[in-house]
Amino acid sequence: MTAMRPLTAMMLTAGMLLSAGCVMSPAATGQGRSGQATAEPIQIASVAMKPGQTIDVELDPAQAGLSKTQRSVETDTEGKSTIILKGVRESTWVRGGDGGWALAEDVDHAEKVRLEYEPPLAVVPPELSPGQQLKAEGRVRILRLEDGSQREAGSYTSVLSVEPTASGFTLKEERTLDLNLANVDINLETVYDGRNGFINQITLVKTSVFGVGGNAEKKVIRRVD
């Protein structure tokens, strides 16, 4: 089962985390909101997805042999954005009719795999209130970059929430990948500043193979000004 080790590393992204058409519609995607709002909605997408933004970041521990790199957001005219962690990974996001963003695929160049989410995973809504949860479910495939062959497949579930901070908000996601050979539990906390956007992201990943769990892995992406 040592083949699962690169898979675990691949799950440490999300951006993103930091993802066509009407994909943001809860009725169309199996996504929905629950919980009682306790405050005014927080604007998420306009802060989290800043087109053209490029920042320097530190990676702890190093990823793909890099301890420092750049994180950039590139948006095209077809309603797609790409979050690039230079030399490490690229995440493709699609925009929904409500102005939110959903993760369509995640490419890890170091591990030479691509994750595809169907429907795209809506984890950057236009807004979300403290006390509310955004839930999503669908299918996920993991493909080899060299030939496009399938390496793993299964389903995903996601629960998203937000907490306000003094200068912005923290976006929290609990994601589970129920794969053929393993279960992967992913906890992401991404901190955003209302004016400057991305600040840092902490990811914890635990992989269980045939019911036998390993230690949680922690990775941090930290903005450097």
C-alpha cells in the first residue's frame, strides 16, 4: 500500500485551496446550506479570488523541493481561474452564475497526478454567514499526468464554514475523499485579509487504508510581504 503515500501528499493542496456554468446551484450539484446564520454574510469570493494577484509564499515543510515560491491567480475571459503555486501545483476553478467559484481540477506536478471533481467542488461561495455551512458532494477521479490513466476514484463530501477575524475571515473546510483503496480526511483553514486577500493556509490530512489510519500530515502555505 506504499503507493498511497504520493496520493496523501497530493491531497494537501486545495489552494487551494483555494473550485461550469450553473455549478454553484445547490439543487444542481447536491450542494446546500444549513445552520442558523448568526451575523451578516461575509463576502468570500471577491476577497479569495483576486485576478492578477501574485504574492511570495513560504512552504512548511518544503513541497516539490521548494521552501519558497509564488502564488498567483490568473483569470481568463471564459469564466475560469487558475491558482498557481509555482513549481508545485495548479488548480483550475470555474465561476458559477451566483458569482462563486468551484474547484474543477488540481494538478500536482511533483506527484504527477491530476484530481478531477464532478461536479466541481464549490468551496469559494459569493458569501457565507458565520453559523452557516455549505455542503457539497460528488465524484472524484485521480489520473496520472503521463498518460491520463486512472489511478484512483471515489466520492467526495465537503462542509464549508466561515469565521470572522479582525481584518477579514477564516474559511474552514472539512473534506472527505472515499476512494477505492483509501479514505482521506482533509481539514483546511485559509485566512484572508479583507483588503489584501490570501494570508495563509493550514492543511491537515489523514489517510486510512482498509480501515487502518496513519498520522495526520500538516502543511502550511504562508504569505511573505
